[in-house]
Amino acid sequence: MLDELAELLDTAIYKEIAANAFYSAGQAKTQDPGARMLMRELAEEELKHSQWLKDFKEKGVPRPSWQPEKIADLMISEYLTGGDTLEGAGLQDTLTFAIKRELQAIDFYSRMMGVIRDEPARRVCQRLVREETRHKLRLEKLYDDMFYKEN
């Protein structure tokens, strides 16, 4: 496996494991049952991502069978404030925190795509950007459904 791709996969695996640990630990920092459930779900998703990346590293990166798709951006994250910590967070702050974290992941993998020369590594970055964008959209829709009130 090329060094650039191996380094990317190691970094991505580390980020997913760290996110899993962060959300797992965050469950103990709130009394809000909805926030705890959301963090548990997010921790499980991050664990699945790390396993997916480990499988890629061990078995090699197959040619993508998927086509890049346009994923909607509700742009809710551009207007959210708060959610800077999970300590004592309720559901709204937990969602805000998670949305911002997904946005950071999208930005990270997008920047990596701009500097990586290896085509398989670029495809992995592209897929990671797509997956993180899907998660951000899911969280933004949930936020919109729960907390947006029309006048």
C-alpha cells in the first residue's frame, strides 16, 4: 500500500476512534436522555467508520462502485451558536456540537483531497467527505425538525 494512502487511513482511523471515545464519554456528562441516546448512536457510527477504514487498510481499496452524488446542505451549521462542550449539554447543544464536529471532518478530508497526489487515497477522501456530509445533513434535519419554529 502506498505510503500516502497508508498515512491517510491511519489518520482517519485515529480520528474515528477518537470521535467514538469522545461521544462514549460524553454520555456520562449529561442527564438528558435524548442527548445520551444521540451520543450513543454517534459513537456507534464512528466505530463503524473506523472498522470500514481498517478493512480498507487490510484488504486494499476497491474501485468505487458508487457515483459521486450531490448531497443537500441545509447550511444550519453556519448559523448555530453554542454547542462548544458536551459537559451538561442538553439535546440541542449536543446536536449543535455534533453538527460542528461533522463540519470539521468534512473540512479536514476536503483539505486532504487538495494535497494528496495518490488517486486511491483521493477516492478514500472523497468517500469520507461524502459520508461526513451525509451525517451532517442527517443531524441538521433532526435539528431543524426539533428546534426550528415558524413564526
